[in-house]
Amino acid sequence: MVAALKVEKLVKWYRSGKEKILALNGVSFEVEKGDFFVMMGPSGCGKSTTLKCIAGILDWDSGDIYIMGRSVKDVPPHKRDIALMPETYALFPHMTVYDNIAFGLRMRGKDEDYIREKVKWSLKLVGMPGFENRWPNELSGGQRQRVSLARALVVDPAILLLDEPLSHVDYRLQRKLLEEFKIIHREVGNTWVLTTHIQEQGLSMADTLMIMNTGVIEQIGKPQEIYERPATVFAARFVGEINLVDGVVEEQHGEDCIVKTSIGVFRGKYYGNRELKGEKVAYGFRPEYVTLGVNEEYNGNTVKAKLFNYYYFGSYVEFMFKKDGITLKAASTPTTRYKLGDEVMLGWPPEKGLVLDKPSVIPGLNIEEVIYGK
């Protein structure tokens, strides 16, 4: 089956005078029809540049982009069968909601009866029936966001591109729109490609998640797969909180490894294909898998550490511990009670320990630099 979107060895340079900056370094990926595909990474990683190349806003230096099997290298944006929902909504202030949504259809030469029905359909889809005669300055941020989405969907694009669509609304509205985006995507059934730098958005919305870093792809997969089995230290850190310490592999039996670190000897899983005995690696475990106050009979990894801080988040508390200068985090219920300075035994299952042999797909990076941010 032909992919809805194929990006092949895409290279993009930005030029400023004599200076050249490599924004995309041979980026390749495919998006299947009907997928909710999320590109996630820090600012400057290349995700918005990639999206703008797909949209036709930016040209590129080498490689190619295919939409529904057709190269769009020399195809103007309005003939690519795409729609873009920009970060800043970009509603026309001198047009009503109706005319904003109808704009794309009128540019395509559709008749007014068809336009009327499609605008009505799109407003109902985004939960705003009856808003046709409102002006953009009469709408809340969330309502403007929905109108922008309706305007993009009304033209029935094969691919909908969404560039950081939730960056300008408050947290509560972000959560509500997360739910609505997933529902609308399932109802419409076309292909969505979204960019974000926020972990929660990427993990919760994506059918397929792509982690980017400085113009390259760190990992592509299902959100749970990347979270539970990250390919690199960078990917592990970017998709969620994780405790990391450098160490050396003492034993390896298939996936099962024993790693000696500065704070203890721990068991964990390695999901790569290399022999690691004697190799320097990163050992990691996520805070939510830590059990506090385990006893000597606990059948797993353990380390005793001193509590030096904690943060209350309502549904859970994040406890901060120190062990020989290494910070360790544990997430627990609000009913857990410890005092600052308490020595607490932390435990976690061996199958939740991660053994990571690659700092990043970018060559030359040092394990310790990526772990500790040196």
C-alpha cells in the first residue's frame, strides 16, 4: 500500500550570509494512511522545518517528499492535497468565522451551496455549531483554535499538518483539546502529522511517534514502545522522567544484563543487538517503577538514598533522593510519608531497568554528557 507521506533523505540548509546551518540531515520516514503521526523534539531539532517542507512553505536542498506516492518537489502548496493548521491560528480578523472557514473552498471554486453545507459540517465537528457570524476577536483562544482546525478540515485534505497546535492555550484547555483531536481524527479518518515539544502531547495523541534531535531522527515507533524501550539515552530522557547513571556491563545473557555503577550493581534489560560485556553504558529506570521502603527480602534492584526534596503534584508526589552525588527520583502516592533527611531503601524490578549503549544517533557524543548534561 502506498504511504500517505514519504520523506526520503531530506537535507535542508539555512543560510545567513556566509554562515550555513544544517537543519535536516538526511531525514527519512513514512506515514501510513489514516495515521496520527507526531514529530516530537526540542526547539531547533528540525520538526517544524520538516513540516514546512511538506507544506511547501520551505524548499529543501536534496532528497524528496512524496504525498500519496507522488513527488511534490515542484508542486505548489495548493496542489499537494494538504492543509496546514499553523501555530498561531492565522484567522483573518476582517472575516467572520463562516468566511474564514469557507476561504479555502472558495479558492477551490466550490459553489456556495456546497460551501454552506461543508462549513456547517466542520463547525459541528469541532463543537461550535451556530458560530458562523462571530468575529475572531469575539472568540476565546480555544474557540479560535477550533475554527482554525475546522478551516483546515473543511477542504478534506489527504494530510492535515498541525504545527505546535496547542502551544498558545492554557493547560486545562490543552487537555480538553488533546481528547477532542483524537476523537475528530478517528471520525474524519484522514492522515494527521503534528509537531510538539511537549512529552504529554506526543505520548497521548500519537499512533506513531518520531523523536528528533538536531536534524536527525532518534527513534520512530509506538509511544509505549519508545517509552518502555528507548533506543538511545536522548530518546529515553525526552519522552519522560528517568533516573540515569553511567556504568559498565559485568554480565550479559541475551537481554538480561548486570551493570556495575558508582551507586550499586543492578540488573536490567538491553534491547539492542550488541555484545556489551565490559562496555560503558547508561543504566536507567523510571521514577514510577520505584517502590519506597522495600525490605531486605525484596527480589529486585535496591539502593539506599537520602531524601533531600519532594514535589506535590496532586495525584502523586515526586521524591528526590541523593546517593553519592547522584540524584534519584521516585513517584509515589500522596499518602506516602517521609521527612527530609530520611534514609530510604528504593527498589525496582529488574525488567524495568534499562541498559542503553547509545547516547544518541549523532556520532561522537559521550554517554556521561548526555546523561548528566555536561
